[in-house]
Amino acid sequence: MFHTARATRGMTTAPHRLAAEAGLRVLRDGGNAVEAMLAMAAAVAVVYPHMNSIGGDGFWVISAPGRTVTGIEAAGRAAVDVDWYRAQGLSEIPTRGPAAANMVAGTVDGWRLAKAEAEALGGTLSWDRLLDDAIYHASSGMAVTGSQEKNTHAKLAELRDLPGFAPVFLNADGSVPGMGTILKQPALAATLKAIAADGPDSYYRGALAKVIAADLAQAGSPVTADHLAAYRARMVEPLKLDHSLGQIYNMTPPTQGIASLLALGVADRLKLDQFPADGAEYYHRMVEAIKQAFLVRDRILGDPDSMVENPADFLKPAALDAMAARVDPNRALPWPQPAMPGDTVWMGAVDGNGVAVSFIQSIYWEFGSGIVLRDSGLIWQNRGGAFLLHGTGPRLLKPGRKPFHTLNPPLARLHDGRTLTYGCMGGEGQPQTQAALFTRAILHGQEPQQAVSAPRWLLGRSWGAQSFSLKFESRVDPAVLAELKARGHDVEVLGPWEDAMGHGGMILRHPNGLLEGANDPRSDGAAVGF
């Protein structure tokens, strides 16, 4: 039996318990939710390395009572162009290795902006305090999770010979560390200590930047010290959906935040409240809403400075009405569309004053590019693999451009005074699981842990094998699946609790100060409060 966590003074949720605990320790020390998330962002990059690193990108949505909702976009920029790959005889961007590490990692500069936001909300904790847990786990060691063991085995053939990987993430004999093995990351600890001492700016323009740039050059990446020095994360106004139950916020391009909002906007018009959240009618209408959202996403999204259509236009009532009208209540729209791979972590934090944070941080695939930088200990992302080397449009690789991101952190302010921070990891699955979490918890009134634990669906690919089918966990009623097949859905049944469905979580704050939290039983995480 899974139970909803409840508290009043503060709560965190993360896909690894030690990351959730790092944030809770900050809240106990008087820090606010933004400070708690900074501690969590650093800690999860240490204890969940197959899914995360500070060599990747990050995005924040922050809500505080009496203030407008704000966002931080820390997406890295490309360091090279199409000709760089052609000169090497490549017609596609590799998924692993030095040529996959083709862009700056933005997440740490996002921390810089988050720290300023935390201070504007009264935060006083130092970098040294905020990174304390992460430094400890990197220096003293942390226990390898079953998820890390499983994913290292699965990807070993493409990772074991890459620069820096084996010395850190394999045993001395080249075997995969088993669950419970104590893994130490001294080079990463030194990097975190440098950030604690000198601040995030050192990562891009200080002494630490010189170490990282030398590491990248030694590994064969095209990212240079000049690319690092030129990078700046930026504050943004999140996209907003006016839902019948409140306002829902998500990140701007280059993320697929628009897809998450469109799916909920279309579903809001399909009368989901009239159908149980475990029936064929619910699943059919939700999946068809997702398809409509993906059609828009795949047509318009890419580098935000190169896009020709404004995503906010699609969130207007007339546009959402038209999309909902295209949903056939009796028949599935033929699929597939191209799937978007991706691996990441979503985390949430809410403090006793009602400050709420939705945060997501990623290196794209399991272990990113697979390169582990020798002296800084960073796993460098392969997010630049989302760029194209052919054609035109905002996804074509050009220096300084930002790639399409599956990452998107949602947050809702409801008309009844509640605030919901929620989300999940999992590529294509993120908008779908987000839709499930919101509709089950808010539209159907399920308590948070019930909504997170409920059987999931997935159209397309989350992380793992490429697939275009409509997947369901086996806990879904077979009669429901038969009805969906009759409507034209290409149904595939997986196990009862599938990693492929992503790792979700949520924290719901009530007007009386009650906090209700949940974390995914499919993950290694927890929702903790005090």
C-alpha cells in the first residue's frame, strides 16, 4: 500500500530519496523552496548519475504567493555547425562520444539565477550549505541503485570505451557495479566544492571553467572555453493555459512545455470529468488530446530565436476549441509521429510560506554522451543530438542555437486556492504522465499518491527501446484494452510497474497550509515533509 505524505512546514519529492532528503534538510534549516531545490539539483546529479549530471541543462518554474509565476531557462547552446560534422564524414549527429558532446551545459548557470530568486524571497543560505549533501555523497560515496545497475548493463556496449566512463562507473575489472555498491566520485566532489567556494560563475568564466574546458578538449568535444564564457541562462515568463480549474504554467521553447499545456487544454474540452479515470473513454480521449498536442509540437518547436510561430497563440480558446473538435470520440487518429527520446529527473519542493518549485534537469540519454570529464568528473550531455543536419527550420544545427527539449516542468495555481507542483521524467512520456497526474488528482479528486501510482499509458517512446505503440501497464482492465483496440489503438501491454512510464511526483498545497506529496513507486525516490 502506498500512502500520501502529509506535512505543513515543508515538503520535497524526488526520484532518489537522498535528493529529497537534501532539500528537506535545507527547509529544516530555514531555507525556502528555491534553496531546497538547489540542494536537490546538486544531490541528484551525484546519486542518480545515469539519469542526471551538472553537465546538462535545467529548467525552473517558481510560484510565490502574491507574485507572478517566473521561469528559468538554462538550455545550452550549440558549439558547432553542420559543416563541422560533414568535415568528419558524418551525415548524422552521433548519439555517444565526443561528437555527441556538441553544446554547452546550461544547468549550473540556471542555479545562479535561482539563487538570486531565492534571495529575493528572503533566502540567506550560502552555496557551501546548499551543496553540502551533494559534496558529501560524491566524496564519501553513495549506494548504486538498481536503476543505475540495470541501465549500465543495458548500455554497456556503447559506453564502456568512451573517454572517462570506465574509471568512474565500472569496477576495476570492467564489470558493472551491483546495487548497493558504494560509488565515490572524487573529481565531481572537487567540482562541487569549487562551485560552493566561488559560485556558479566559476563553471563558465572562472578557474573551474579552465578545468572543464581542458577536460572537454582532452575528451575530443568541440565545446571550448570561449563557448562556456559566452553562455548565460535567462529568466522567462512561462507559458500559461487558462484551464477551467485554474491556471497551468509550463516552460517556454525550446522545451515541449507547449505540448503539456495543449494536451490539458484539449482534454479540458473533452468532458473527462464525466468518465472514470480508469475507463476506455478516459484513456481514448486523453491519448487523442496528446496526439493533437504532439502534432503542433513537432511542427513548430526548436530554437526559440528561430521559430516562426508563437506557441502562446495555440493556447488561445479558439485554437484549443479547433483542436478538440478534431478529436473523434469513437476512433483513434492514425499514428505514429516521430518519437523524442530522453532521460532526466523531475523534482518538486514547497515551503511553509507557499513558495513552490517545479524543476527538471537532464543529460538527455542514459549517461548522456557517455563522456566523463577526467578532472571535473562531469558527465556531458548529448542533448545536441536533437539537432538536425539536414533541411531547414528551427531544429537545424547552427552555432548558438538551442535544441528541442523534451524537458518541461509544470505548475498549477487552481481557482480554489490550491497550488500544485507536479511532473515526471521520460521523453515523450512527460506530457502524457503530466496529463494523467493532473486529471486524476485535480479533475477526479484522487489523493496524490493514488494519482501517481495509478496504471499508466504511453504513446510512443519514453526511455529505452524505440516504439510507436500505445503501451499500458498490465494493471489496466483487459476489457478496457479490448475496447481501445476496437477503436483503432495499437495497444501493447507491458508489466505492472514499468520504468518506461517515467518517474512522476507531485506536491499539492491547500489554502490552510496542508501539504500533500507523492513520489513514484517506479523510482528510487520519496516524498518527504516535516
